[in-house]
Amino acid sequence: MNRIIAFAGRNLKELLRDPLSYIFCIGFPLVMLIVMTMVNSSIPAEAGMTIFRIDNLSAGISVFGMTFVMLFTCLSVSKDRAGSFLVRLYASPMHPWDFIIGYMMPVFVLAVAQSIVTFAASLIVGVVTDVEISILGCMAAVVALLPLSVMMISTGLLFGTLFSEKAAPGLCSIVISLASFLGGVWFDVEGIDGVLNDICTALPFFHGTKAGRMAVALDFGSEFRLHIAVMSGYAAAVTVISILLFRRKMKADVS
């Protein structure tokens, strides 16, 4: 356990020393929250468009922000591999699980902190814009999005394990774009039909956005539980795959 704590502490310090982690994981989502709230204020009430209203927007921005947590997980692992840091650690008494938990623990804390900051800012925006948003709902949304944060972190671990420091961020950018455009963050997925709707509902990002919005609205019915189940399934599958490939890569590097 001491080995895990020491390694996780080292990785957390690396994150905190990097100013980009504050900009992309905390600052950028907040800027988007403010900008899209301004966009919402310019939309005529007659249009009946509420997707950018703060009670709907907050969950989407939180999902969008988690994609950058994935990026920093990927960069952390790929940089250590590129600098032979991991290869040297492989000679230590540390086990594969020590590395995996040591990488995932700090960014999981970062993901939770990011969600808390985003929803706290949403409460302030709600007061300013005179939109009722529940404190209890925001707290529930932070918990509801935990499976998606685990999936994002595991995806970052997977890309960082399989690809180089130069290639991995590019692949993360694809996932960021998919989450942004197909996650129902910027448009109403349920308002469209056809193949695009099928693609969106097959991916976990849409379910994260919907679960977050329903939690904010304190709607915990069967549909909410379905969204949680889909996210949890994706999180479990991606986590298992990333762990198996990390252990395989570790054995290959040692040999």
C-alpha cells in the first residue's frame, strides 16, 4: 500500500506542477460554461431551446471536461514510457496493480474535483440567471458521473500504454471530439432520428450527459438507472482491457 501511495503522490505532484492541467481540466470547462450561458441568453424564448440553460448545460460541460482528464492520464503514462521511467521502476518490488492504481488514483481525484467545481459554478450561474437548480441534484450528478470518469481514465491509460507520446494525444483528441459532438452536449440527440441518433445512443457519452441532467433534476427513475448501467458497463470493459494490456506491456518491456 505504501508503494501505491508513494507512486500516486508522485503522479499527483506531476499533475499539480503542470499549469495545463488547471487550464484544460478546470479553467476551460468553466469558460465554456460561461460562454454557452451567454449564448443561451441570446436565444429567444419563443424558440423553446433549453439545452444551453444551466440546469441542462452543467452535466454536458462536466462530461466534456472529463475528456481532458483522459488526455492527462494518457500523457502521464506515455511520457513515463518514453523516458524509460517505467522500465526502471519495473526493476523495483512494485507489482502491476501498484502502477495501475498509482496512475488512476490521482486523476480520479482530479475528475471528481473538476465535477464539483463545474456544478458549484453552475449553482452560481443559476442564481445569476434566475434558473432554479438543486444543490442536492448537483451533488447527485457528481456521483452519477463517476462511472464515466472511470471509463475516461481507463481510456487514457489504454492509449498511454499502447501508443507513443506523440501518437497518443492525437487519439485522445478523437475521443474528445466524439464526446463533444455525439454526447448530446451541444445538441438534442433525442430530437433527431436515423443513424446519427443510433450512434449517439450506442456510445457512453450520451448516457453520461443524460444521467447527469436527470440527476440534477432529481429524476432517478428506470431511465436514469439504464444510463448508469450503460456507463458502468463501458467503464468495466475499458478498465479490464486497459489493465490487461498494461500488464502485458509491462511483461514485454521487462523481458
